[in-house]
Amino acid sequence: MAAESAAVEFRIDRRSGVATYLQIVQQTKQALRLGVLEPGDRLPTAREVVEATAINPNTVLKAYRELEREGLVEARRGLGTFVRRTLGGAPDATAADAPLRTELADWARRARAAGLEKDDVGALFTAVLDSTYSTNGSESAGRSYKGDQER
């Protein structure tokens, strides 16, 4: 897909409190981690993003400059902005992640059916993730979430 625009569509949440350019940066990084974007893929042009999201072109350019500063993309004059490298694991990470993705999707559906809102699920997931990857012990974040629930 080197010459055509990659299949990434930016979704801007104006109520999130996260700067618009950072949402583009975060969504691009997520696409890199998930293998949606690969080296050689072209990002949508600023004009395409503006047409799809109704944001200022300078915001898109700021996001792309940040991604370029981080070495993830490169601007090619007259051609567009192209992915230089991916984020995450091995080249076959998408296939290796498939069972985990299925389990996580099942878990998210159960959480929703149990009445948890998206923000609640995010907080719970973040607490578990923090405790799993914590260097200071694995129970602290889980306890703080549980404590929040009991209040």
C-alpha cells in the first residue's frame, strides 16, 4: 500500500479534553501498534483529514510534525507523509495478538453487559495494566480501584 493512502480515519472527540493534534498522534501510534499502518504507507493528507473531521489544517500539520520528530513518519515534499517505522512487537504481532484481542473483546462485552460505562472500563483496565506493569509491586493499583468502588 506504499503509494496509496493508508486505511486510517481519525476520529476527533471534542469533549475528551485531549488536544486535537494529540488525538491524531495517539490514533496514529495506535494504528502503528496494531499493524493498521506499516512502513511505506501514506498518511491521509492534511486536506483529507480536514474534510473528514472539520479541524484546522495547522492542527493536522502539527500532529504530523510531532510524529516526524519522533521518527515515526517522514514528509516527502509533493508526495505526502509516509510511515517510517512501526511500534510494538514483532512483524507477526497482529497474528500473535489475535487470541488476546478476542479475549479482551469478550471481556469488554461482559463489562458492558454488567453495566460498566466506557470510562469505568477504562479506569479498571488502566488500574490492572498499571499493577501488571508496575515496578513497585503488583497490587497497589488494583487495591486503589477497589477502594474507589467501596466509597
